[in-house]
Amino acid sequence: MKGLAGKNALITGASSGIGQAIAIRLAQEGCNIAINYRKRQEEAEDTKEMAIQKACEQLEECSVRSLLVQGDVSQEEDIIEMVNTVIEKFGSLDILVNNAGIQIQKASHEVTADEFDKVISVNLRGAYLCAREVIRHFLSRDRGGAIINISSVHEIIPRPLYVSYSISKGGMENLTKTLALEYANRGIRVNAIGPGATITPMNKAWIDDLQKKAVVESHIPMGRAGNSDEMAAAVAFLASEEAAYITGQTLFIDGGLTLYADFREPWSA
Ligand code: NAD
């Protein structure tokens, strides 16, 4: 895609699932990739290996660089160190993908303050602090940049039993829009994708159970769950110059999940 070759990208939570697919896709587009991981260095190594291999299969000149950066996005000092390390090693940063995310399932009246804070501090506060650090860098070099937040269909669909997750993704919509508006005239674009049900480790509760998977897929108008590559393709587009005039938007990639499937048939004849 236009304008991605040679760009430097940082992807948080890139040792698995959607983050891993984004790192691989951006490398295939010729970006240098910084792969953030919290704990699982071996998996981050796998991301690096796959990204370089696939990029080199695809690109005529394979000069893609990659970097593993440990850091917990719920910790401000980790974020500052992570962003500084990437800028120091790559020389600059052009793209941030706020992908790291967690969820806790519990009835809303039983969630403790610590559990609530844990989810918000990774999914929302972490995304904001990463964006803040990267925006400081974008402004310092006056060349703009792109931020893509990995939100969810639960940005707009309420999700009982996952109250902190729902709130974090609802907040992400306003994070995306607020930053987009604030920095639009300084060459910084901020967008989001809203994945629907996607085959990743986060959904281990149903992806390997055919019956449960069928129930999930019965609610999706297109009749199937999405995959990480489909999410990564949209992120590459939003990061690229093909999306140069797009900012403040969430692109839902959900097989029609946000189309109110219950209205497919008339409720009364
Ligand atoms: P995943 O569990 O494979 O990925 C989450 C990643 O975040 C993991 O690599 C994990 O190590 C990392 N992470 C967690 N806490 C972290 C922290 N404190 N610091 C740094 N990294 C941390 O699941 P996934 O489905 O690939 O999720 C990626 C993103 O996509 C999340 O933001 C999630 O909310 C969003 N999403 C997923 C789905 C889905 O159906 N899978 C749907 C909508 C949105």
C-alpha cells in the first residue's frame, strides 16, 4: 500500500493474535516493525521470524528491520522507555498501533475496583499514554504520523458481564476522535478499527469448541468469525497514504455484526 515502505511502526501486544498479524502485514508492506510484548518473549520472537520471512518472500528488496520491545502498557514508565527505545533504535517513529488488550468476565455487581482498573489501565489508559508519547515525538519532528487504535464492536454494542471492557472500548471511540480533532492540522491522523468476533487466543473459550463456535457464528450476518489477517489489512490501509484524508474514524470489520442482525426479518408481518 502507498506510503508504507520504510516507515517505522510500533505495535503493542504484538506477540499473538491480531497484533501479531498486524506486525507481519506491516512488515510485508515494507515497514520496520517494533514488536511490543509484555511477558511472552518466545512468542514475540515468533512474530519477528514470521514477519521477516513473509516480508522477504514478498518484497524485492528486503531491508525490513525488526525490534522486540518488552513493556507493560499499564505502566507509564514502561511506555516512556519503550517509545524512547524504538525512536533511538529506528531513528524515528511514524506509526503507532494500540493493540494490547485484556478482558475480565464477571457480573457487573461483583467486579472489584482493582479488576475494573486493571482492564481500563491496559485498554484505555495504556492506549492514551502510548499515543501521548508518540504524539510528542511526531510534533518534535514536524512530519506527522498515524495512530491506529484496536477497538471493538463493543465500542458501540453494550457487553453485559464485561463492563470494564465495554467501557474501555467505548472510551476508545472518544480517544480516537479527540486526538484526531486536536492534531488534524499537524499532520497526525488517528483512526481505529472495530473487530467483531475474531479467531485469536482471546476467544479460546469458543474457537476450539465447534458447538460454541456455531452459536457465536449464528449471530454474525456473514455467518463466520473473522480472522486476524482481515483486521491487519484494514490497519495497513489506515496507516498508509491511501487513507491520507481519513481521521477520527472507526472502521468496523465484523461480518455485519453492527448491523442489528435481529432486524434481518420483519418482527411482525
Ligand atoms: P490476544 O490475547 O491474542 O492479544 C492481546 C495481546 O495484548 C497479547 O499479546 C497480550 O500479551 C497483550 N497484552 C495484554 N496486556 C498487556 C500489557 N499490559 N502490556 C502489553 N501487552 C499486553 O487477543 P486479540 O484478540 O489479538 O486482541 C487484540 C486486540 O483486539 C485487543 O485490544 C482486543 O480487545 C481487540 N479485539 C479482539 C477481538 C476478538 O474477537 N479477538 C474483537 C474485538 C477487539
